[in-house]
Amino acid sequence: MAARLVVHPAFYRRVRHYRDRIGGQEARPQTARRFVQAVRDLVPQLLENPGRGHAARFEAHDLADIRRVSVPGFAVFALFYRWDGQTLSIITVEHTAQDLPARLAAVLSA
């Protein structure tokens, strides 16, 4: 169990971004709400069991310790985080069809 939670501001921006994108497509507000709820439910699950995800396997040294877990019900989305044994650091949620190493490097450098 994580003793401390840190959430990067990009996480909230990306959740809102994807909520708006999902909800705006063919008027699917219920799907957008389910997405937000799935992400919201995932954070306490990770707090309880930070080892739930797996290594993201990025080659860049500064991204080597990042872990990922799929958003339940939305397999094309993943939540990226770090776990150091004490602190769970939620970085962002992303669509997995992106250039993820570049996206995460940009988020972390901001």
C-alpha cells in the first residue's frame, strides 16, 4: 500500500481532454462519464496495490521506472505512474496509439 500520493497536473488535463473527446464523438456523454469513473476508480486501486501495473519498458533512461496499467473498460488507454516503495506518483493517462515516450518526456519536463 502506498503511503503517499502525488498527482502530476497533466493527469487532470488529460482526463478532461479525453472526456471531452469521447463525449463529443457522436454525442456519447455516457461513455465519457464511464471513462472518467474508470480512471477515478483506478487511482485508489493503485494506492492499495501499486504493483498492479507493469513496467512500461521505455528505452529512455529517465523513463525506465515508469509503470503502466490499462484503464478498465477502455483498453486503448493507459495510466502511467511511478512507484518508489513509498510514494505513488500518477503522471498521466494517455491513448496508447501515441508516441508515448515522447509524450511522457514532454509531460515530465513541463
